[in-house]
Amino acid sequence: MQITVLLAQPSQEGNGKYEFTLQLTNGTQTEQRSMLIFLFFLREKLAGAPIPMTGDMIDCALYESLLLAEEATRAAWKAVNLLAFGDKTRGQLEIKLRQKGFSAQASAAAARFCQQRGYIREEEHLLRLMQVLCDQKLYGPARIRQAVRERRFSRATIQAVFAAAMAELDFDAALDKRISQMKEDAFSGRENTAKSYASLMRYGFQADQIRAALKRIGCDDADAADGTDDDAQPSDMTED
């Protein structure tokens, strides 16, 4: 196949984009293809090779590189639209893009582009998320760890802010409020107490935290048997 660059120039739209018109000839068949590519992806995919110019003949390998750069550009546009609807981690964004039909390579490139351009701010996202989960959702430490894992924050982000953020969260207040929302007989009798402990532990609180909270509010059953294993502790985020 013969591939000729009919047009190669910076886009009139600006914003670091390049436009191409290629003519593809295969025997007696000829077709034209137009492309709009972010310079970010063009340089990345060409890996140091010069940008094709108008009138150049290019080989199939270079053509494939242009196709990958074009797909990454389309993925980046979609990524920006997805981020407009709410915060996403780089990992979440890659998954969303693949679900939209983009290749793994284009999805990863688009997510990297968004992060480098500051559209993804994982540390700020993580801090906001943890605050909301504690203060509004009334989650305990274990449930917050689980939520952070599910959202695929990068290891670097977790190592940078997770431990310090956990230390600042008011889990006592969250637990006290959750207990205040339970039925009046939630800790009346052994069976009710065990069920209430189990419910609170599903929200991420440990047995010792629950006992301390019950003592704070003067519950007579604070020391009642709860059927829990005090030695069971959630794994540390940094051990994944």
C-alpha cells in the first residue's frame, strides 16, 4: 500500500493539535483519510521520529503510529467529558474508556494525558472522598480502606496522603452519630447487641471502637459479649 501525506499542518483550532490528510492507494483503489491529533500523542507515538510533512510518503509502520495517536486523541476527548461528570482516578478512567470501546493502549495514553495536564488530581480526590465517607456516609476505617481500593487510586497517591488523612478523620464522631441512628433497643440483650455489633462492623468499625463509643454514651451494655474477634484487623493500605 502506498501512503501519501496530502496535508500536514498545525490545526487552525490551535490547542496543540495537528491535522493530517492522507491518501491511501492499494492497486487501483484510492481513499483519503483525515486525522486530528494532539501534539502530545503525536510526539509520544513517533518516539523521536520527525513529524510527517505535506508531500511525504510514509510506510505502514508510521501510518499505524498515526492511527494510534488519533485513537488516543479521541480517547482523551472522551476522558475529559467523563471527568466533567465527577472525579475519577487514573485507573478508573482507563476502565471507563475501555468500556467505551477504546483500546487498552489508547485508554492508558488518554488517562496519562489527563493526569499530566492536571485534569486528574488524585491526591485531592482521595482527601475529598475520605472526608465524605467519614463525615457523611459515617464509614469506619475498614470500610474506607475498601472504598479506596475499589476506586483504584495509585500506590503513589495512597502512600502520599492516606495515612495522614486517616489520622485526621473523626471516626469517634462518625460512630457516635451512626449509633444514635439505631433503634433504642439495639444494645438491649445479648442477641440485639451481637446484631448491632455486626452491623457497625460492616460499616468498618472495630469491636474496641464500638465498646468505647457505647461507654461514651453511657450504655449499660457496653461490656456485653458481642461475639466478635478483637484480633481481626483490616490490612494496611500500603501492604497491597
